[in-house]
Amino acid sequence: MTRILKPREGWSRRQIMAGLGSLALIYPICRFVAFKVPRKPTLVNIAKPILTNGYLVESDFVLFDRNGRCWALSRKCTHLGCKLTYHEDQDIFECPCHQSQFHAETGEVRRGPAVKPLVFFPVEKRESDPFYVVTT
Ligand code: FES
């Protein structure tokens, strides 16, 4: 009498163990590849006071001190990263690459193609030198 073996349906134990073993190897590799070292914040000391309702243009940001409020907006365009120009007469930032515009008070997009608002940097105002400390 001969026995006829039927093919097994579904996953075999060997296939399941091989799949779990592959995941156990691939997961740490993916974590390693995707890991980014967090950037350390940089403190920028501003040694001179800003005139009343004035502003100061630095290489990475523009610092405003108006009506008792201080804020610093990044000069990096949120579209593709070009350096923005501040236009005092219109109180806007404009990108030289694709002409996106941003409000200087809110950082909101005024005209695209950029869709994200500008980044605000924390500002600490002091009574003596350094008069402002901006964390970028
Ligand atoms: S990089 Fe600024 S609008 Fe494109």
C-alpha cells in the first residue's frame, strides 16, 4: 500500500521562521540607515541693540524688535532652500529663486510656490551685551 502525500497549504514552520529571521536582520539595518544625528542648537549673540521698531539682517535670519515683541525668522525658503531677501518697504521676505513671498510678522506664505511658513527662531532679549540671543 502506498501513501500519497498531499502538498501542504499555507506557510510551513520553516518559511515562517525564515521570514522572522529576515525581519530580525533587516530591522536594525533600516534603523541604522535612517538614523539622523540631531543638530545641536546654535546660540547667536547680537551685541548691539536694535533701534525701536527696527530689524537686523543676519546671514541665517532676520531679527525684528517691534512694539515690545522680538522675533527672528529664518532666511531659508521653505520651497527649495534659497536664501530669502527682506524687503522693508513691503515688510515681506522674497525668494530670488522662484519669487515666493512671506509675511515678515507671521512668516506665512503670501505667494507660492512655497506652501510652508517660515521657521521662527527663539529670541531672548536682554538689557546688556549681548542684547539678543537667538537660538538657531
Ligand atoms: S526656493 Fe524659494 S520659491 Fe523656490
